[in-house]
Amino acid sequence: MSEVLPAKTKFEDEMENIFLQNMETFYQLKNSLLVKHESEYVAILGGKPVDFDVDDEKLAQRLYEKYGDVPFFIAFVANEPVVFDLPAPEIGGN
């Protein structure tokens, strides 16, 4: 039997839309960001880059301290996409 998820609230929809707009901004600006910020993380908020750092956790901490719990987007600025190779979970034990 499938689980029925509760409908998202208007607030949740708004936060998701803002996040997606920030993500779209990153991809629109990616080539220009590569010029000065390659191999750094960028934080996008309100449709513009607001901070950079080589450490994504430090960047996120600064954003929370300065802006609070708002939907910002953090991405690594690189020519090639970053791919994570995660091991598949074991099914059935031994």
C-alpha cells in the first residue's frame, strides 16, 4: 500500500520556488563565476551571488548567521560536474 503524503503548504511551495530560482541563477551565471571563483563554493540568494568560500560548511554557517533560515543555494563552481559515487545498500544481508 502506498503512503499518501500530506499536501505542501503555501509557505513550503514558496520556499521551494525561491530555492529553484536561486539554482537557476547559478546555472545562468556559471560561466562568469568560473572566471573568478573556479573551485570555490558560491552561495546564491535572492537571485544573485552573495558569498564564496572553499569550504561549503563555513559558507553555509556564515549565511545562516547573516540571513537566518532562508532558502539559499550553494554550489561548487567547476567546469565539470561533481559526481558522488555512493555504494549501493546491501539487500538481504550477508
